[in-house]
Amino acid sequence: MTNVETKTPKRNKCTLIIGELALYLQQWRQYHRLRIPSLNISTTSSLSLHPFMAQNSPPFITSDDETNTYVLLETKGEDCVLYTRDGTVDYLNSPANKLKTGNWKACFFVVATASLERLAFFGMSSNLLLYFKLELNQHSATASRNLSNWTGACYIAPLFGAFVADGYIGKYWTIATSSILYAVGMTLLTLSATMPQLMPTCSKTNICDATKAETIVCFTALYLVAIASGGIKACVSAYGTDQFDDNDKAEKKLKSSFFNWYYQMMNIGTLVARSLIVWVQDNVGWVWGFGIPTLAMGMSVFCFFSGTWFYRNHKPKGSPFTRFFQVVVASSRKKTINVPPDSSLLYEIHDHANSTTKLNHTRNFRFLDKAAVELPTDHTKGSTNPWTLCTVTQVEELKTVLRLLPIWITGIIFSTIRGQMDNLFDLQGSFMDTQIPNTSFKIPPASLGTFGTLSVIIWVPLYDQIIVPLARKLTGHPNGLTLLQRIGTGHFISIFSMLTAGILELIRLDIVRRHNYYETKPVPISIFWQVPQFLIIGCAEVFTLVGQMEFFYEEVPDSMRSLGSAMRLMTIALGSYFSSLLVSVVIKVTTKGGGPGWIPDNLNYGELHKFFWLLGGLSVVNLGVFVVVAKWHTSKNSYIVRM
């Protein structure tokens, strides 16, 4: 092999000559139309081969015509990278070229897809309760129950979406398939509100009852949307972060900003939905009220497929749940076996060409280590039985998820607090003066939620551009705050939203008592006094929800990052169900003596402030629990094997 010497070894420069790489590039240009432009990179990355290249690269050659077969990659930075090192591939299933794929050029399409999907989702769902009552002629209790069941399905479905994406078809095809089904469901819903054949018939009393066909088509469409949204919710944020290579310091730094701006654009879509589209539904009709969200979903599908050439894709690694069960079964079968004190004796496959991240052994959940104790009976005919012997990495993957559960549980209480924006805050606002001062225009109580969305839109750039640089100077952390510090800050802020709501309700009730307004609705106090509690919730979201989004992506095993997104979304569903359960329990307990209780139909006789303060107290306890489990938590990054 011809030796190539570095002429300036002291300069911050690297020069790497890769034998026969030019031949590979020529073949890829021919079969994959992959062309490498002249390199002028100044990133601080490291030059390395993609795992595919590392596994298949030939020996160096030593011919006189080296200049035609060597490729010289030189940069003024610390290193140079031509391909990602995380095992991602492009749309042709070839190693992902960092110059042509990923980063913000790919994230633009992902973020646009998510923002338009949120516009479609909330544009369709924000007024769904009213649609059930007015168009399908359902009673309030029935309509509320149907809406709650459907909303719960929307946030449980991501578990199924994550299972399919991580285990079988990957995030790209999960999002693609789900987006098409989503658009079909939205189209069906629009047709159910517009087709004359499905229109309800009116009796002589002018009470319109929905036809059976209309109801069937409507709920078929809604649950098709629920299932499809699960595939998108579970994958889209994780897919966006897949476009950044964790092995590249420059790209890894951008990932945190991606979560901030991703959530920002999601809220812009939500803001348009809850203001413009809700107004269209109330003042123009359901044809356009459902038609515009359907059009937005069609644009979302178009945006996603338009970015196909730029995406980096991780190959699915098989069902994570199957791997978890294998660890549990294998450790149970070896319950009488002692774990050796030397962890290096535990079973592991050391394959440097494999892009799967290896995890070091940790000393908690020791019972599960039995699954990695190697016995002669574990090997039959030259192969191992995965139900009797698992690798250390496989065991540690299950441990990683178990370590996340305490942090995950604390998110349920936060989701309960946040859920009051669309629940009891609306109820409180319905007993307040909704008229805008000096005008005849009245603002619907549900529209106050736009102030929470506006708060998020304001706080995201403030956090990214001001708080992070200031915190970075104080803490020395590249992101200003650690993810757990960020989440905990949001938990702390959320307490004040409940205190503020409770104080406002006390003031409202004082006006009722002083002026004997018990049977007066609305009470003469402006609904805009609710704005502070919405703004505080929005601020807390930027810290906790965005922090959770990044935390669960980073901390779950690499092969199941869609599951991390699904876990976060599950807290929203469980928070909603817990809120309903808590309301039912409070009503039952506080009405035992025959009194109106805390939350009667007429809030002027109630004590809603006590319920808000109960939630505030639960949030204080939740914060205390979070601090304890956060100190106990061990980050996955602390036991990754550095290859």
C-alpha cells in the first residue's frame, strides 16, 4: 500500500485516503445516480465510513494509477464526514449522504407535514362537540362521552403506530400510510356533512334526527382518523430528529432547536384551527368547516412525499415488545442461576459493522441480568435461542424503559393540569362576561385557549434565543438546562396556573355573593381575566412538553424511538381520563350531604376554586416526586458503549 504522509501534522486538518472508494462512488453514480459534489466543508465532524461501507470496503490498492482511484477528502475542520455514522439510509436504501440528505432541508418537510396535520386535526375536532349536538342531535352527555372516547382513542393509537414503525415497516412508511388513511377519513367526514343522501330528516316539530347512515359514516371517518393519527403522532417528531446524526457534534447541537421549532410550528397550526376554522364552522357552515381541514390534510400528504429524496431512514430492528418479552422469559427460566460478579462474562455480540448502539451493563434490576448468563444449553446447532439467552444490550434496553416509567408517570399529572384549558377553564368562562369591551362582539369561552397557544408561540423563541444562552453561561451545559431541569421547571410553573384560576374564581364568587347574582349568567366580570392562567399554562408547556418530547426521544433505545413519542402522548390520554375520574370522585364526595358540591351545573352555587387548588396541591406533590425520581434517574448516554 502506498503511504500518504500528512504534510502539516500540526494544523487542525485531517487527510484520509480511501482505496477504491472512487470505484464505489462510480458504481453508485451508475446504479443510484449518486453524485458527490466538490467538498468545501467546515463542520466539526469526524470522517468515518457508514456501517455499510465499513462492512464492505475492500483493501487498499497499490497501482501506479492511484490518482484515479483515491479520493482525497480534506477539510479545515476537526474532521470530515461524507456519510452518516448512525446507520441511516436514503430513499434508495443506500448509505445516507450527509451533503444531500437530512438536517434542516429534510426537517422543513417534516415540520410542514406536522403543522398542517395539527391544523387539520384541531380544525376538525375543536368544534366536534357542537357538531354532535346540533347536527347529529345528540344529548349533551352522549356527545361529551362520544368526544371523550374518540379523543382517548387518538392518544392511545400512537402505541400501535410505534409498534408498527419500530418493529416492521419503519417511520417513513408508517407516516406515509397513516397520512393517506387520515386524508381518506377527513374526506369521509366532509362527505357525511354534505351528501344529500346522508342528510337528516326533520319531523314536524323541526327536530332533526341524524340518519343511521350519517352516524355510521361520521363515526367510521372519525375512528379512521384516530387510528391514522396514531401513526403520525408516534413517528413524526422522532422522524424529524432522525434527520440529525448523533455522531456529528454540529448536527447533535441542532437537534434541541429542532424540538423547539417543531413545537412552535405545531402550535401555529393549532392557532389557525382554533380561531379561523372554528369561526368558519360557526358562521359559514360545516361544508367549509370540515372541507378546509381536509384540504390542509391533503397538503400535509403532499409535503411529506415531496421530501422523500431528502430523508434519512433508520431500518426497523424488529418488535421491541418481542425483545422485552424474550428478556423476561429468559430471566424467568434462569431464576435459579446466579449472575456472575464480573459483568464481562455476560453474553454480548460485538459486531462493529452493526449500527445498533451497544449498552453497557448496569447494576439495577439485577434479576433481568439472568437472561444474559450464558449456559451450554443455550446453543443448539450453532445458533442461540433468543428465549433462553439475550444480549446485555437487549437486557439494558428493557432496563432503560423501566427507568423511564417514574418520569413518565409524573407527566400524567401535568397533562391533567394542561387539560383544564379545554375543560374547566371553558366552564368557568361560560359564567363570565364574554363581550369585548366597547363592541357588540362576544368571544366564545373556548376561544380563550388561543391565548395558551399564543403563549407557546411567544415563549419558544424566547427560550431558544434568550433563556438557553443565559442558562448556558450559568450552567455550562450546551443546552442551557438539562432535559430533566427543563421538565421540572415546567412542573413548577404549572402550579401557578391553578393558583391563578382559583383566585379568579374566588373573586367571581365574591361578586356573586355581594350582588346576589346566583341566578345571573353571565356574572359581570370580563372573561379576559382568564388570560393569565392560559398564558402560564402555555409557558409551562414550552418547558415540560417540549422537554418531554426530546427526553423520551433521547432516552429510549435507538431502535424504539417511536415508542418514546407514543409514551409521551399516552400521558395526555391518561391525564384526560384521570381528570374525568377526579371530577367524578369530587362531585360524589362533595354532594354527599345534599349540597351543590364543588362543581354543580350552576357554578354560582359551587366552589370550583377548591378543585383548582386541589389540582395545584397535586401538582406540588408531583413536583416533589419528580425531583426525587430525577435524581435517581440514570441517563442512557452514561452507559452507551463507545465503539
